[in-house]
Amino acid sequence: MTKPVLIVGAGLSGAVIGRELAEAGHLVRIIDRRSHIAGNCHMARDEASGVMVHVYGPHIFHTNDDEVWAYVNRHMTFMPYVNRVKTTSNGRVYSLPVNLHTINQFFGKTLGPDEAKAFILSLSDASIGEPVTFEDQALKFVGRELYEAFFEGYTRKQWGCSPRDLPASILKRLPVRFNYDDNYFSHRFQGMPEHGYTEMVASILSHENIEVELERDFVRADAEGFGHVFYSGPLDGYFDYEFGRLGYRTLDFEEFRHDGDYQGCAVMNYGNADVPYTRITEHKHFSPWETHERSICYREYSRACGPDDVPYYPIRLSGEQALLAQYVARARMEENVTFVGRLGTYRYLDMDVTIREALDTAQSYIGAVTGNLRP
Ligand code: FAD
Ligand code: UDP
């Protein structure tokens, strides 16, 4: 009989690894410092309005990974949902991501797809080769006017620095479309869990070999008696910040209520820097199959993450990269510990990627322990 396994964190990473190991016959203990499971995907029903709230910010599930899509659907019914984001800039509302409607609305034109392509190309900064910075990427692919209206101010608020100091990869997450497709994502599968992600994670954790303890902060001594630790907490935190703290952005959510429908959509971004928040989310629109008279909304503000704040977005600028390299080298020396998930590997990971990595991590552990890799 192999020793039981300790998993730190009951978010998606910890839950999926725990379930795979439990099904392979391992005894699994999962601890989490929070009072709930599901990590940052946690959702809770607001008593006053009855609305399901995305407590740590809006989470929409989207993926191209058939196995991951089948996995989540085994644990929860996914309702059809397409993320259609709007943005307010200079007192007007536009459609995001930049698509033919945005272009025609913004420039007051009636262009067809090919005309719009040629028009945007004429606005593009031709002196930019392969874009390195966020600003280069924007100037090359949408031109200065759209960049200033939708991306420059928002990005300064979101990241607390100039888009010139950020990598092009951040903007590459967003498509530019020359048709009227206003789906924020381009993946084949997209949806929302009927009863929320917390219920979905509860189903993943529901196995006789899994024991969960909440409100339990990990200390190294907890690892005693376990054959292996999967750690999905902050990488620098595991080493008591011995080289310093890896930088994160944190978010503040200012809650407000409204009778009826506040903004008519789930997510309204604010492109201008003089509006202090980045976006407003109206939670009831994330569950359009439910009916609620009253509404609960979050104004979302981004700022530098202090020691007692929730770490949300890893910054990963050049200073952080050097620090990260030190921690990664240190982590490699740690025996019987695997660092997983968005905090353990200090990367922005979408939920589907998190699940994919968790499935793969669990399978390689099971393979290594039993000497028997899954065919
Ligand atoms: P987490 O969810 O952070 O879970 C880690 C868990 O470990 C937490 O519960 C924490 O309490 C616990 N923990 C940490 N340290 C300790 C410790 N020392 N002791 C005990 N417990 C500890 N992805 C999408 O696919 N679609 C989206 O729309 C989307 N929107 C997002 C919006 C925002 C604002 C953010 C920040 C992320 C979004 N994501 C989205 C990404 C998604 O949140 C992650 O993919 C997911 O949360 C990763 O799961 P995880 O288990 O790795 O980490
Ligand atoms: N972004 C922007 N304006 C918007 C939406 C996004 O400038 O209205 C930028 C911002 O820098 C953000 C990046 O594009 O970090 C990627 O957008 P995404 O919606 O993927 O951000 P996330 O889901 O990480 O909040």
C-alpha cells in the first residue's frame, strides 16, 4: 500500500488531481486555507437577489479540448452561454472583441469585411515588425485610434503600467474579427455550469478516498506521513518568500445592487483611464436560464497585490522572471513535492488548461508510482 497523498488547495488543480489519484486507489487528503472549495472559481448564491455570484470575478468556461469538455460535463450540466462583452469609451458603447460592428460603429462607416480589412491595414503602423510590446501589437493590428479608445486606458488600469512595458502576448489573447461575430472567445466549446463551479468541484471531490479539510493553512510539517505533496498555493509562499515576493495584481470588487436590470449585459468594460474601474459585471446575466427581478453587480478595480491580498494576475515582467527562475530552481530541489496550478507555477491559466494540466500531472504520478502508464 502506498502512503496517502497530501494536496494543498481545493481549487480546480487540487480537486482534479485528487479525483484522478483517488480513482487510481490512492488515499487523498486535501487542505485549503479558505472556508470554501473551488478556489477562485468559487460561486455563491446571493440571498437577497437569489443570483449566483462569481465571488472572485467572472468565469466563463471555454475550451477546444474534447477530453476536458467531457470531464466537466460529467460533473455538471453546462448551459449554453456565449460571452458577449461590451465596452464604454468616450461616452459611447461598442462591441468587443474588435469586430466589424465595432469598426463600423467607431468610424461611422458601413464597410464590408474586405473593405474593413483594407481600412484597418491602412491605419496599422507599418514600421512595426514582429510586435514585442502590448502597444506594438495594438498599433500593428488595430491602429492608434482603436488602441487609445479601447486598450490603452483599460490596460493601464488593469496592469498599473504603460502598455509599452507589457508583452504583446497579453493582447494576443483577444482576436480582431472582420465579420459580425462578437463571441469573446474562439473555442469550439463554451458554457456555464448550471449550478455554479463550486457544485461542480464538489462533485469532483465526492469520492470515498478523498478527505477535505477547509480553513487549514499549509505548513511544511503537514507533509509528514504523506508519500507526496501536490501544492497549488503560491510558489514563493511555499519557501516563505526567501528570495522576495513574486508580483501579482489583485482585484477589489465594489458591490452594488439594483432593482431590475442594471446594464443589460454580463460584462461592460470601461476603456477610458479617467473611469477608475476596469469593468462592471452584472452577475445574473451569466445565468440567463434563471429569472431574477433584483440584481447584484461588481465594479472591478485592479491594483498591486499586498501581502494580505488575494493574488489574481501574475505580472511576469522582467524583474519577476529573474525571481521566478530562482524559485523554480529551488522547487526542483524539493523532493516529493509537485508545484501545480496558477499559483504553484506562477502563470495565468484558464480553467480548461488548469484541468488539462491537472489530468496530465495526476497520470504521470500514477504512472511513476505503479510503473504502469495509461495507454
Ligand atoms: P486557485 O483557484 O487559485 O486555487 C488554489 C487554492 O489553493 C485556493 O483555494 C487557495 O485558498 C488554496 N491555497 C493557497 N495557498 C494555500 C495554503 N498555503 N494552504 C492552504 N490552501 C492554500 N479561466 C477561464 O477559463 N475563464 C474565465 O473566464 C476566467 N476568468 C478569470 C477571471 C479572473 C479575475 C481570474 C483571476 C482568473 C480567471 N480565470 C478564468 C482563471 C481561473 O481562475 C483559473 O484557471 C483557476 O482558478 C485555477 O485553479 P487553481 O486550482 O490552479 O488555483
Ligand atoms: N484589454 C483591454 N481592453 C479591454 C479588454 C482587454 O485593454 O476592454 C486588454 C487588457 O490588458 C487585458 C488583455 O487585453 O489584460 C487581455 O484581455 P482578457 O479579456 O483576456 O483579460 P483577462 O481575462 O485576463 O482579464
